[in-house]
Amino acid sequence: MPPTLKIAPSILSADFGKLNEEIASVESASEWLHIDVMDNHFVPNLTIGAGVVKCLQTKLVKDCHLMVSDPESLIADFAEAGTDYLTFHIEACENPEELIAKIKALGMKPGISLKPKTEVSAIEKYLDQIDLVLVMSVEPGFGGQKFMESALLKIQQLRKLKPDLDISIDGGINAQTAKLAREASANILVAGNAIFKAENRLEAIREIRGS
């Protein structure tokens, strides 16, 4: 059995001018909070840093997704900011084992993310060292992109390799694609526009959860 299903609203789609209010509006129906960190280098967009994460007022698990070229330079700041899970891209890391060890040493749980064109084989040897794999179902960098079904096969492969692993999917998740992701055995569903742009956010979360 895969781990418990969790919903992780992505604040990339929230109103940054009232971020804590936005988080409060979804907190009661969610388990995690997904925080996209982009450096305008690894991906063509610039978002937030550890200083903003430190200011977030939430009881949700803070899952920071580093879409940056030099993740190692940032991990101490994110640990100090109260990050629970710190996920880096395998495509941006020369020595994953060393980075995983540093993340753990700073009291966070390590995760690895895969771009759509990166195969599961690229991270297979690290699965026993990490707590989370984040499968991108869009090209990282911007919200509102169309869901890529190729991500579903990766989730199935990962679940077979490590049945108790937290497997997250991010990109184009809504009520319809969430059903596909759940059937493929993803247990963390990251959604931005489908939640924060919805007229009824709590209802949108229920639909994504399939309940």
C-alpha cells in the first residue's frame, strides 16, 4: 500500500500580496504546502527565497521545491526558515549523495525531482536515501501548463521500486488529472491554479482528493 494521500496546494498560484491569508483559506483541507523556489537560471522564472518561507504562518508540512542551479548553496537558509521537506532537481546536482546527507544533517527530509524528460533510472540508486520523489508533469518554471501523461508511467515505476515512498506529482493537476495520478499511485498531489483560482477552494481540494 502506498503512503496516505496528501494534498499540497502550490503557493505559486496564490496572491503573494496576502500570502498567509491565502494559505489559511486552504489549510483546513490540506496536509502539505508546496513552495516553488525558482532562480531564473535553472528555470526561466524567479519566485521566492528562504526569507519568505520563514514568514509563512501555517501548520502544514512545508515542502520546498528547489528549481535552482546551485541547490547546495541554499539548503542552510531553508533549514533555518523551517522547511520540512527540501526537494532538489537531479538535473542540477553533481553529487546527489553528498547533498542528501547535508539536507538530513540540517534536520530536513530530502527529496529528488525529475523533469519530464528525465527517466527514473537517473535516481534509482538514491531511492533508499530519500523520503520523496517529485515527478514533474509539466516543464518546471511556470504554472498553468498542460498535464503530461508520461509522468504516470514514472510514478508506476517508482511505486514498484519502493512501495512505501512518498511520490508527488506537480503540474497540470486538477480533478480530472488527479484521478489519473491517484490511479498511478501518486500519493502527494500538488495543485496550484486548480485550487487558488477556484471559486470554492475547499470544494476544489475535495475533488482533487477524489472524495
